[in-house]
Amino acid sequence: MSTATDITLAPSLGATAGPKLDWRRGLIITGGLFLLLCLVRTLTGADDITSGGQISAAITLAIPVGLAGLGGLWAERAGVVNIGLEGMMILGTWSGAYFCLAFNSPWAALVGGVVGGALGGLVHAIATVTFGVDHIISGVAINIIGQGVARYLAVIAFTGKGGGATQSPPVPGFDTIGIPGMTGLLRPIESKHWFLISDLAGLLRGVTTGLSWLTIIAILMVPLTFLVLWRTSFGLRLRSCGENPIAAETLGVNVYRMKYAAVIVSGGMAGMAGAFLVTVASSIYREGQTGGRGYIGLAAMIFGNWRPGGLAAGATLFGFTDALQSRQNSSVHALLFFVALLVVLLSAWNLWRRRWLQGGIGLFIAVLLVVWFFLSTTVPQELITYTPHITTLLVLSLAAQRLRMPAADGVIYRRGQGG
């Protein structure tokens, strides 16, 4: 492909790129949210919410969602809706466990998980790109088939070997790494519960100790995806297929090849999330362990406006709220106050932008949360399980700005249809 073609494609993509959030503004927003969290921790006395253990657990729970979201990002930037991320993740959990046991290595689990998910992506690409099957129908079918295939293969591979139809024998996990001496240095500061200083100590302890190699690789997938899709000629051509495949075809881009590559990579990302669940989040393959994270990853991708940075923020929000389930009930109760303050800020922003309906609804919800917080001391146990989903959907829905999906996302493409 000539450089002239890439130069021709660039202006049209840039003109419709949608709202952007540069890294400086992103850092300011992240810092502001952390400061708000520190304030809530100090006012409520729920010291767990910024502890090193909470931060570490949040990272572990955010990774599968983020990887699934990256998978959806790759596919949809090429114009293919991938509802089948959940099924591809399920295939990744089984293949990751099988390869791990076969070669007695967690690195084999990583390779196996990526291969299993990529095979699911290949099936989705054949159905949608080659045969023109509706993207939603194909994705739903893969979710159903993936669960059935994993159960069938688990019976064959694990029965009589310490496992069975619903789980595998224990699998070896990745070694953990960290900066030596950080725990001994930071834990005493964290235990003082000083405003901001102790919170920063907890944050640093969570991100510098007990990280697995796969966690680091998964985090690096976010900037790597940005560099490939937004800073290379390959990424420019791939995104052009999601914006206007007919125009891309007239400029010499092989649209079929780009869509196939994107959907296979998408499946590989979901499969990597499955391998993570098997080797890092747990030490076993278990039926149903994906827990709908493929769908949540897709929601995080939409919240992130089909961009890696925003996607990572959505995944982190879910991971943080999900991790609170393992903490004291007071931490979940404090989350009500944090979400109320956050909703107030988001509502004020919407009102300032003259989005009266969205701002008014947000303020009403914030008042309800504040009343709930001051009239109670705990959160009912029945709601704690759903706290991450409710919190994530509430904040994401109010924070969403002018979302703009790729123009040809989900559109069935046929070579030469532009006439």
C-alpha cells in the first residue's frame, strides 16, 4: 500500500474522530477522582477503600474486563460488532487450562488462551465477513456454542484426571514480581491513615507489589493497541474499514483482509482474558468463571468512546467496585457516598453544558444516594453482589458524552458494492 493512500485516508478519519481526551486531561481527571476517594475515606473512616490490598484486587479484577474491551475495540474499529467476546473468553479459559496442564507452564496457558480465543474470532470473521451473517446473530451464536464446546472438551480432557465436566485440575500460575522493599516501606505509612499521604502509600503498594507477568503484559496491551491503531499505516487502513469500507476499497485497501485480522486479534484478546482468569485470578478452570465479563468489557469500550484510554478507565471502575465485595461492608457503604459525590460533579458538568435532562436526573439520583447513605450504616447483603454492576452502569451512563461509533460498524460489506 502506498504512502499516498494513507495520506488520503487520514483527513477523512481525523474529521470524524469524535471527542478526544488527551493524556494530560486524563491525568488531571484521574488525580481528581483519587483525591475525591481520599476525602471519602477520611470522612467515612472506611480505610479499606484505598488500601494496598484493595488496589491490587481492583487491578486483578479489571484486567479481564479491559482485555475483553480491547478485543471489542479491535473488531469494531474495523466495522465488525463482536458480541461474541464472552464465548471467545470461555474458549480461552478452557484452552488456557488445557495447554497449561499439557506443558506444565503458565506461558503455555497464555499461548493456548490466545489461540482458543482467536479461533472463536476466526469463526466470527468467516460468518460475518465472508458469508455476511448479521453480526449480532453470529456473536450470540458463538457465546452459546463456546459454552457448549468448553463443556464437551472439559469432559474429554479433565475427567478422571483430577477434574471433570465443570472444572480442571489445579494449574500452575505465573510468578509474581514487585519492587523489593516497597511493602516494608509503605505499609507503616499506610497504617497511619493520613489524608492523601497514606492513600498514596496504599496506591503505590498495590501497583508495585505482587504483580504477575501476565498482569504487566495485559496492561501494556492498552498503549500497544493505541500505537498500532492510531500511529501506524496498518492501523489507519484498519480504521478506514470501520468508517467507510467502500472508500477504503477504492484506495486499494483489502477490506476483507483487514476485517479478518481485526476480528482474529479481537478473539485473541478475549482469549488472553480467559487465560488470565485461569492462571492469575484463580488457579483452575471452572465453568462459568467468565461471569459476563465479555459483555461488561463491551460496555466499557462503548463508555470509552471506542478508544483505549477511556476503555481502560471504564474497566478500572468496574474492577475497583468489584474488589470492594471482598472488603468490609463499611467499604461498600462508603462507596454510596463516593458515587453520590461523583454523580453531583457529573450532573454539574451536564448542567453547565446545558444538558438539563441528564443533569437533573443525575442530581435526583445523587440526592437519593446521599439520603440512603445517612439513613443506613450497611448495605444489604443481597445488593453487594450487584454493587459493581449498578455502580458501573450508573456512572458510565451519566459520564458518557457525545459517543460516536465507527460509521460503518455492523454494516455488511461486499467487495465492489460501491459500483
